[in-house]
Amino acid sequence: MKKKLQKLPTLKTDAEAEAFVAGADLTDYDLSDMVPMRFEMKPKDKSVNLRLPEALLKAVQQQAKRVGVPYQRFIRMALERALQQGPR
């Protein structure tokens, strides 16, 4: 028999979240609505100016919106993926 999972509480501060995670058994909670997040820890200390055709920029912005990230981060992620895959 499956146990009934609890709803996650609303946590308003980082301190509340840390205290909750430190003491809670997360297997008791329904995490089905969780959305994966990617945190960027490395500082961005260089800037690039890139000219794109308007149609390409709009397509990038639309795709970024679908994924739920700012479009500049989406471009950065695409560049990182391309470098990880290596030359074709």
C-alpha cells in the first residue's frame, strides 16, 4: 500500500529551507511538481556582443521561454552543450 505523501510547506527564507531540509525525510513529501533548476555559480566576467538575424533571436527567445530560462542563459547553455559534444 502506498503511503500518502505530504504537501511541501511554503518556505519564505533560505534559513527556513535549510532547517526544513536538515530535519525532514523528503521521501514523505510529494515532489511530483518540482521543477529542476540549474544554478550558475561561476562568475561571468566577460561580455560578448553578438549580432543575430531577428528571426533567429525571436526563435531563441521563444525556446528559452518554453524552457523557463532567460534567453541569454539559454544561449550560454547551448554553447556549453556544443562544446561538451565536441566537433562533428
